[in-house]
Amino acid sequence: MSGKDKLTATQRILIVLAEKYCLDLDELERYTGVKKKSLKVYLSRLARKGVITRKWRHHRDGGKHREYCLKTTIKEELGVD
């Protein structure tokens, strides 16, 4: 695979979110291999473009984590169930 054939970080994020739908930052880092600092930048850009939504996921222990979800309209455009 040459350098031109590799997926960008944004493409990897979108592919993972298309498959999993909603994930938090730790899960995205694990599935995409992109560092958390960089992920925050990419996710902010995608949210600004209206591709993803951000919401809070509450846990039983009282903590909460930010959750990132691919918008349904984008998922339909990609043809992912």
C-alpha cells in the first residue's frame, strides 16, 4: 500500500462511527489509532461541519463522558445500516 492509498484520520473516524454509531473518546482512540489530542481537533471540525453530534453519556458511578455520534442523515448517505 503506497502513501496515497492510506486513509486519513478523518476517514478512519467516519468509518468507525458508521459501523459503531456512537463512541466516546477512549473507544475512538482504540478503534482508529489516532491520539486523543488529535481526535478532539478532528471531532470538533466534523461537528462544526454538521457530520457528527456530541452528547454526554452518564455512568452509574456518577461520572460522565462525551459521546460522539454520526448523524443519521450522513449514515443514510453512506448507505450503512
